[in-house]
Amino acid sequence: MPVSEEAFAPVALATVPQEPRQTDFQLVRVKSTWCRIKKGEDLSDCEDKITLSEAKIGECISESGISWTIEAPIYFCYKVVETYNILDPSNTTLLWGHITDPQQLELATSGKRKLRRFIVIDEVVDELYGSKVREYFEENNVQHKILALPTTEETKSMDLVLDILQEVQKFSIDRRTEPIIAIGGGVCLDIVGLAASLYRRRTPYIRVPTTLLSYVDASVGAKNGVNFLQCKNKLGGYTPPVASFLDRSFIQSIPRRHISNGLGEILKMALMKHKGLFDLLKSHGKYLLDTKFQSYSGSANHGDAALQTTRIAIETMLEELAPNLWEDDLDRLVDFGHLISPELEMRVLPSLMHGEAVNIDMAFMTYVAHTRGLITAEEKEQIIQCMRGLELPVWHSGCSWPLIKRALMERLKHSGGQPRMPLPTGLGVAGLALQRYSMTLAKRPWKERTSCGSGTARRCWKKSQLLSESCEPGPTVLPHAWSCSTS
């Protein structure tokens, strides 16, 4: 039988898969053009001025094709500035205080460019301070537009953001040199922050808090947002202001309940990481409420409790926020009081303010910490008594067990399947419960008298305990805070 030619055809050898080839590049700008060079390549022969970026490009070539990995660090610099009498026309903080570059400051103050500002102000604040705000900008020869809006949790929506953006567009601001100014409480600052972050993809803005809560909380971080589908801050982002200007004189015009509301967020930082701040609140809480956080000469017995309290609260907050501005790390002590409270606050609007809902959450978690052996009975009582002294509610009829379970399940869903539950482990120290464990609630009704601004009100409490249903070990609590003392 004749042999076919195919029999003598060469047999194809099996190809050996090649290892992917990885090359890392750094980016340099020569004259006006960016180009990539291999990492570590010598640039000494280049005669032109070059700019080296912190951004990097990784290139991986494999049999299936090519892929690029981009590392582009985003840099933000923002200022948090204490000032006094910010609406005094001779105080230029509101005009130039956000500028950090000396050359830009010189250009801005040279008078060569007409000053223009777009201001969003809460309508209640406008009634109190609107005439002073208008006088301030008129005296400083600033072309301005003032937009007064009802900024409450009920109106905190994308509709209000779009209303602001329409007016911003009409005013036609320069997004590089004309920051939008927000004057009001936390809701106002959140709404304006989101609007500014959306306009031309990012327009600088300035925060001027007028409540104690926004002074120590909303004004110092990067977050902004609005409520959506009855969920608190469901839409938002992380764009810090160029500056926050803090003037405690605004706080003297807000009701006593609003002072107490802000003290809830201050107490959060005290319980999580500063025993000295806790002692200040315990000793001077009533005085701070009575004086509305104003500093008076002749208050030697109290030192300057208002100044000490606000400074420590802001410093401890910045310590926790600055390394984790975009919340890439979900293990956050500042989430104490924010596990149940978002669900509770939205459910019972408008009966609870934000700091009040946060405090109810903290009170509940204080009992959880005690039940799990993290704090002593004496420490638990000190915390609850401090809350009462600050005239904060520790329970609400809307805080039902179904609501608590729903809130905790939502927490698990959005925190990588772990509870990540900040809990006090003492006074001014805390840890994070990182293990999942089954829970059931044993409830025993009891009545407690709590002090409030209008007198003493009888309220029904349910003392709550979290008990393990299974043989799983209790939560792993990592040392994540430390005690500090005031000087």
C-alpha cells in the first residue's frame, strides 16, 4: 500500500505557555507632554525641565493580550479653621481663608479680579444672620448671590441639589477661584457639598457650620450626601471642602435641644478614645448647655470648657478621618452610634434629631458591651448617667427589636459580611467586634426618669441584652484606641 505524504508531515510540538511579562512605568512630563519611562530609568541626561508624577502604570503582557494597571493617588488638602466674628466685614477669613498658596493669595488680594461668591444659607439661619451676611459681602465689594433654602432631613434630596445647581449655573461661577459657600447646619453642608462635587465634576466649596453638631462633625470630614428612598445619605460622595470655618458665636442662637443634639456626637468621640473628654462632659455638661458653648471671662471654675471640649472633639475626629478619608478601611471607631441610628432616625422623622438617634444607638450598644463583659456595671452606669446629664434620650418607642435586627443586617451587608461593631471597652477606650455571632434579645420592661430641657419626663425603657445562641466564641475585640488626658 502506498504511504501518503501526510505520514511524513512534521508533527506540531505542544507550545509551552509563556509566563506573563510585567513592566512598571513611572510618568514624567517633559515640557508639556506626559510620557512613561521604565521604573528606575535614569533621567539625568534630560536637559529639559521634567515633572515626575506619583502616578504609575503597570503593563502586563500575556498570551491572551495586554492589560494595564493604573495607580493614581488623589491628593486633597483642606483646612479646618477656628475663627471669631466671621461676619465682621473686617474679618477676611471668608474671603481669603481657604487659600494656601502664597502666590494665589497675592493674586486674589491684589484687586485685579472682581470678587464673586455664591452662597447657600439655611432659611432659618438667613432669618437670624442674613442681613449680616449681605452686609459682609457688600462692605467687601463682593458680587454675590445668596440662596436661602429649607435644609432639613425631610428636604435633604437630589431635588434640592438640582435646585442649587440651576442657580449656580445662572450665576456662572469660575470653578477654580470662586468657591461655593454653605452656611448652616449639617444638612445644609451635606447638600451643598454634593452639589459642588457634581458641578463641573468638582467645584471648591467652603463650609460654615452654625450648629454644634455640624461644628464638630459634618464640617471636619469629606463626606456629603442626600437621603434617597427613605434611606439616610444613600446618595453621596467623598469630596472635602477647601476649608471649614468654625465660629462658635453662631451656636448661641440655637435652641438648647440642638446643643444637646451636638453633644451626642462629642460624647461618641469621648467614649471611643478620650477619657479626658468624657470627664469634661461629665463635669461641665450642664454648664456647656447653660452657656451654649460660649466663652466668658469670670468662668474660672470651668476653665474654658467650651474651647477644650470642641477642640478635643475635632482633633480626635480628624485623627480617625484623615488616614481613611474615603473609608477604604471599614474598621472605623467613628461608626459607634451609627449602626441602628440611621434606620431609627429615618423611621421616626422628625421626632428625633441626628445626635439624639446616635445617642440611643450608643446607649443600646453600651448595654451590649456590658452584657458581653467589655465594660463593668459601674462604667455602664457612668456612661448612661453622663447621657442623662447632657439631656440626651437613651431610648425611643420606635427602636423596636425588628428595627434593630434590620439595621444590623444592613450593617452586615455593607461591611464585608462582618459586624465591625465599635464597642466601648472602658471609659475612653474601645474596640471592634469583628466576629459574627448569633444573637437573641432578652427584654425586660422598666421605667426610668430622664431629664430633658422642659423638665422631667417619664419614659418607658426596655433594658436590652444580647446573648449568644450558639457555641461560637464571643467577638474578637482589637485594641483600637487609647486613653488620653487633657492638658
